[in-house]
Amino acid sequence: MKGEVSYEWMEGGFFLIQRYDLENFGSHHKGIEYAGWDEDTGTIRSRLMGTDGSRFTYTYQLEGDIYTYWFGEKDSPIFTRGVLAPDGRSMKGRWHLPSDNDPSFGYDYRLTRLDGAAT
């Protein structure tokens, strides 16, 4: 996977905006995601919308330095878990994308905060 992801707080500080432009498994993925507190589920939920018309819901959790991001509902079998570096400038993790052919399918990643990025 290769590309760029940016995050910013929406004015007011209630919602986080993610913009992404990625190449993954030979396909181009670009879009935006809005995340915020969901009172109905008691979790941080997001809505992702891609330039290809895709629309997905994700559920977030951050406990200490462990970040978990599920496709759909919490405890979905499709998820990523990452560990934030102590300096807060990077994260290493793995996407778990189980399939009938290979229940351990997925990929490792590393996110790095670019110098000069806003906090």
C-alpha cells in the first residue's frame, strides 16, 4: 500500500475529518471520512465516502497506545490494530482481512506523521 492520508479537526472540534488517496492491491482509492461520537452505540463511529461511490461505516477505539478500527461494528472480523509510537509521530499495525481461502489474510503498515504537519 502506498499513498497519503491526512487528518484535521472540523471547526468546533466535534468531528475528525480524514482524507485519503491510496494505491492498494493495484487499485486506486480516494475519498473522505467523518468520525465522531455516536450516542446510540457509545462508540466513535465514522462514515467513509469514496470517489468511486463507496460508502462504509467504521468503529474506532483507542485504549492507551493501542488503536483499533473495525469495518462496520465493533468486533467485526475485518479490522486493523495498531500501536502508536511513544513520540506520537508514527504507528505500526496490521489490517486483518480474513477470507474463506486464507483466514490470516491482511497486510502490515506503518503510518508516519510528516514534518510540519499540524497537531
